[in-house]
Amino acid sequence: MSAEKGLIRLWSGDAPYADKSPDQNPPTLKPFEAEGAQVAVVVCPGGAYFFKADHEGDPIAERLRAGGVSGYVLDYRVRPCHPLAPLADALRAIRAVRAMGYRYVGILGFSAGGNLICNAATHWDDGDPASEDPLERLSSRPDFFVPCYPVVSFTQFPHLGSVENLLGEAVDDHAQRRYFSAELNVNAQTPPAFIWHTANDGAVPVENSLLLAGALSRAGVCFELHVYPDGPHGIGLGEDNPEARNWPEECLRFIRRVCPL
């Protein structure tokens, strides 16, 4: 299926927690398939769990496709929704893309989408072999993840808008804040990561990426961390930034290294 042939619905019926977001479209994937690709990436735009930024969706998938990697832009649920709804969408997206026959499936996200993919990388499961749903029998573990100026932590240097939008009335629930703080949930089974941030990000402090890198290092997980000296939050491809504009090619090199063909 190509992007022109339409969207891929993640569930044939209601998605989990659908009653908490009745006015939102069903979660979908928009495909940007690279011919002959054996690697695919689920792309999660940012937007503080309140919206999804257009420049962090289709243009990113197009750049991946130009590099020989298929991209699938995830339209995940945002506020108002159950706190676990976006994660359910991301994990289901990984299973759905895996079912297409790719050898490797990764996940990439920006800002709050970066928080979402970090959660997917730390709260995946091996699948349920007894499930009546064939997709649910597949692993939701991404083969790699790419947090881009991510909201990693809900407990240290948090982006309060993302925390409030996702948790709603549970914003002061410490257990939930810890659950969605990837640096507290990394372990040796966490997949490899390519992380990038700008040092003077005024919305999501760079300490978020530093916390994640430190946790991956302590767990012995392969990662790359790129901190570019200058640039505002939300620069996407960074085409106008003389330092950060190289991140897509650096990322593609990382993907080729951790996904040997």
C-alpha cells in the first residue's frame, strides 16, 4: 500500500479506551513506502499530547523514504484521552508494521511524540500467542527508537503541558508520572536509540535527553546522543539550522548500523 492508496486503520473495531476520546478519529497509519525496503519506521509527531505537528509527520516519512526506509506516520490519540491510549496506539502500530513483513521496525518521535516512543521502547511486550487477533500475537518491541528533542521525563525537567494533557486529573499521581518517565524504566532489553536535541531548547530542556542517555549507558544499551549547540524547540528536519540539519543523515547511518541486512 502507498500513501496515495489511503490510511491504515490500526483496529477493525473500537480501539482500547475509545470511550475516553469519542470525538477523535480512529488511530491510523499513513504509509510512505520505500521500494524494496527491509526497514520501516513509525513516525510520531509532537504537539504536547494536544495536537500533532504537521511538519513532524509527512516530511519526516518522506525523508526516510528518500533514504531507503519506509515511513508510517501515526495519527495517535491526544487530549482528551485515557493516559494509556497513545501508548496503545504506538504499540499497535509497531505490530501492524511488523506484520507487513519488514525485517526491522523502529519508531521515531518529536517532543511529546518523543515521550510516546520512549514509552513504547520501555513498555513493550512479546505478544500474546493465544490471542484471537493475529496482530496481538506479534512483538511490540521496536528494533530501535529515535527520540527527537524528546519529553523524556515526567518527574525531572518535565514539560508541564505534556504532563497535564496526558495525565489529566491524575497529573499529581506520582506512580503515573514515573510510568511515563523513560529514564526510570530503561533496562538491558531496551532497544538501541538515536537521540538528538539542541542545547538551548527553551521548551523541553536538553536534560531530558541527557537523562535518557545516562539510563541507556547504565543499562548497557547501544545509543548515539547528538546535542547541537543552537536551535529552538520544534525544528523538525532542521533544514535552516546549520548544525542540526544533518541529523536525518546521521540517523539513517545509525539505522543502517543497528539493522544489518
